[in-house]
Amino acid sequence: MTAHINRIATAVPEHDVHDPFVLFAENMLVDPRLRSIFRRMASRADILHRYSFLNPQRPSGDFTSHDATQFYRLGNFPTTSQRMELFERAAPVLMRKVVDRLNLNDEECSSISHILVTCCTGLYAPGLDFEVIEHLGLPSKVERTMVSFMGCYAAINALKLARHIVRSDPKASVLMLNLELCSLHFQETQDLEQVLSFLVFADGAAASLITSQEKGLALDSFEAMMVPDTRDLITWKIRNRGFDMLLSGQVPGELSRALHESELMGMRHDIDLWAVHPGGRSVLDAVEKGLELPSDALTASREVLSSYGNMSSATVMFVLEKIMRQAKRGQRGCAMAFGPGLTAETMRFHVA
């Protein structure tokens, strides 16, 4: 029995924050030399738009909008508690938006047996799994699983779990939600490498329906690749002032080397479609170089990066959704996402 992603929906909040963030982050840096480097790196990021539930303009009388200028004030950045309170208010709004876009009919809703949620940017309980059940009016017997705090590759792990579920019960119907509010975790710092890591992150969500029905993308196999001696290159830790990320500039080089030495090198000519998590321009360049791919192989990933930035676990689903709209029956693909470890999670698939 083969599991299939039958359908994917994606959504982002309404506020485009890329240009306002670049201006804010540049002004936060005290050293003129660092400002100049940041400005140059921002222009080379290949990102045009990133979205957040935080409004970069001061809302005038709109009490439903979250004022970014009040939330992030230099010298008084929010605590972890304040960030999580806002997550609890904003995450369900984006959840409802993306789940509604999945356009589940009555039969599909009634057949849902499992809910999988990935998120590494916010925590509360009862959480988003309960919110989905309430929003869709699902019975309480629906099985719920949270894949939490795994970072950008969590969606691949959740798809792996969905495949196990469907293979063990062909009647199972899995609704997967990938939701991240990365803009909640901007930090006040003079560390240029850390500020540059914030340059790529944004908010977004994806919802998918995975069943045994032979339509969409068939999930063929999964494999994890941990790069030795790179444990400290990507870290994600909860601290008093939010979730603290370290994203080392050594990641692209280590990733390129590891992929070049991996089994994927020998299989790359058998792959028609590449759904690579756009962790940043340098990450996509590293994958392209490491696997010696043609220049157009990662077009879908580069388009998602340009239009939305890096939305952590939701991002690879944006790439897969874009590929699904253009893929032809029988084509073979590889999805790949990266995160703490340094680890690459891969999924082989074909178009049903």
C-alpha cells in the first residue's frame, strides 16, 4: 500500500515585512561597518517578500492587527512569555486560513482519522491539534500527533509518519498542518551572523491531505542524513527572551560536501523533480553545487524563497505544492529539508 499526498494548500499572513525588516535591522546595528555589510548581504539574499502576522506599520484603530513597532522596541524586546501569548492568539488565525484553502468536502472531513501538526515556533496546550478539530467539527476520537521543535525538516518527518499510518491502515486519512510564526523570534543583537539569519525567516502554513488514494504525489521512501561533526552549526533553544537560533555560515559548505559524498550523487540522474527546502540562497547554491545539478533544477525552491522566504517546516510543502501544479504523471522526485544536527531529511516520491 502506497501513501499519497492528494492535495496541498498554503497560506501566509497579510503583512509583507521584508523591506521594513531590512530597514529596522540595519538601524539596530550600531557599527557603520556592520550596517554596510548587512545592507550588501540583504541585497544578495534573492528575497523580495516575506510575510508576518505582525504589522510593520502602526495600526490606526485596528485592534485585530498586531503592532510590530510596539512588539519590537529597541531596548525592550519581548520576553518568551509575551511571544508565546501572541502565538496562541495568532497561530489559530493562520491555521483556519490554510485549512479552509484545502477545500475539504463533507466526505473528506468525515474520513479524517489522524491529525499531524509540525511547529517549532510556538507551544501551548491544548494546542493547534485541538484547534483543527474544533474548526472542522471533527470527532474527538481523531488521533493527534505533534511533531514539535524539529526545525525546518519537520514536515518530512511528519510525511514519514503519515506514510506509516496509511500503510498500516489503508482506510486512514491524514490531515497534516505545518505552521510557523518565525517572526516571533527576532532578537536584539549586534551579532551580524545572527541578524543575517533573521533576514530569511518568515511566517507561513501548509495543510495537506494524505491517503491511499492514487492521486497526487506517491511517497516512496525516506532517508535521514546526519553530517558528522556539525552538531553545533544549527541550534534552536528556548531562552528568557524568546527562541534563540544559531545558524552558522559554515552550513552551506558542510552541506555541499556531505551531499557530494552521499548516495544521492549516484541517483541524481534518476530524479526529475527537486523539492529542496530553501533555507537561503547560499543553501540552495550549496545543494546545486554539491549534487552537480543543472541551473534550473531548483527553480521551484528559488521562487518560493523569493516570494516567501524561509518559513521553517512549512517551506518544503510550498515547494511541493508548486511542483504538483506542473508535474507530469510518472515523474520521479526528491524532497529534501535541513535542520539542527546538521541533518538532511529526504523523501523520494513519484507523480501518480
